Amino acid sequence: MAKYCLLVLVSIYSFVGISQEITPNTLLAKSIEYHDPNTAWESFRGTLYITMETPNNSNRTSEVTLDFPSDYFKLVAKTDTITTTEIFNKGTCSFTVNGRTIMPKEDSKSNANNCGPILIMKNYYTYLYGLPMKLRDNGTILAPAVHRKTFQGKEYLILKVTYEEKVGKDTWYFYFDPPTYAMEIYQFFHDESQNDGEYILLDGIEEVRGMKIPKKRSWYTNKENQLLGTDLLTAYRDLD
């Protein structure tokens, strides 16, 4: 019993020491080294196949094509009998529903304005599937210290992130596994004093071009712990 207690104390003090000694930049670097050891994300060219499940709704399947060198994004989403296709190609945008064009394909002033909704989806998928690498983007503000927190019975190293106003207004927390520095949870608040926003549990790993991308993301409300839905990465296709 004494030996067991000693081991527990050593583990606790070791964890506290890690959270006190490691800096936010070092923690981020170690997590990126785990998830993207060969810096493959910077030149990513591929299609992610994602199934979204939400309570009391039909599944939505999405094909998300990201080609960073060509500044190209394509999202094909299918729900029941509705298929939408959104394309961003070097600043030119198009949007179709069941094959019918809603936005003009030619580059024009009106088309540039219509890129707004497509850019939102492009940024959404690029951010979520590019974490934690995206935390090195300009406008990202790392809190000055790493903290620790127990969540659902497990202790994590916590990195708090805010953004310059032109980038975003939400407050984010990223939860990293101490031994491996794998990102296992992230959480955001619009107004932290109201406990709004959501937390996302990550489960499983999909090996993609040497990267370790979370396979399953389960979204919950912060306030009610209510499941909003899950995203499952079912397949990947390389463009090369």
C-alpha cells in the first residue's frame, strides 16, 4: 500500500512539474511534432470523407478537398436527396444545388461578394482538421502559462488561446495528453462567464500523409453537456 501511494504521489508531482515548467510555445511545438512530424499540413493536397451524425436528423456525408498549393477548396455535401457543391478556386467561387448553379462561375465583383459563405466553410474545415498546426497562424494569441485540469477523470495540459479581433472573438482551450502531447479535446466559449459554447471530444487517429488526424469528433454544449452531433472521418484520398 505504501509503495502504491508513493507511486501515485510521484505521478502527481511529475504532472504538476510538467505543467509548471513547459511553456505554451513548447507545448504547442510538441503537439505539432506528434500530429504532423513531417510538416505535411503546409502542402496538404487531398480529399477527406466525413460523415456527420446529429440526433433526430439524417446523416450528412461530405467530401472535403483541400489543395493548399493551388489555393483550391471544394465541398460536396449530401443530405437525403439534396447535394450541394461549393468551390473556391483562387478567389473565384461557385455554388450549386443538385447541379443547378446558384452563384456565377465567372470572376466578378458580385462573385467576390458571394465567396463569403464558401470562405466560411473553407476556413471551418481548414481550422478544425488543421489543428493543432493552425495555432501557429498569425493573429493567434497563446496565454502566458500552461495549466492543468482534470476532465472526465483524466488530467490534461491546457493551452488557452484567444485571437486578435480581426481573426476571431471566441476563447478556446486545448487539452493535451501529458505523455504524448496528443490533442484530445478542445473547447470554445463566446462568453465564458455565461458558460456558452461547446466542447469537442476527439477519439481515434487516422494516419493521413504522415499526420495523425482525429478520426471522430463529438460535439457537446458546455452548459448542458448535450450531444449535438459527431463527425467521423471515414476515408481519405490523396490528390497526388
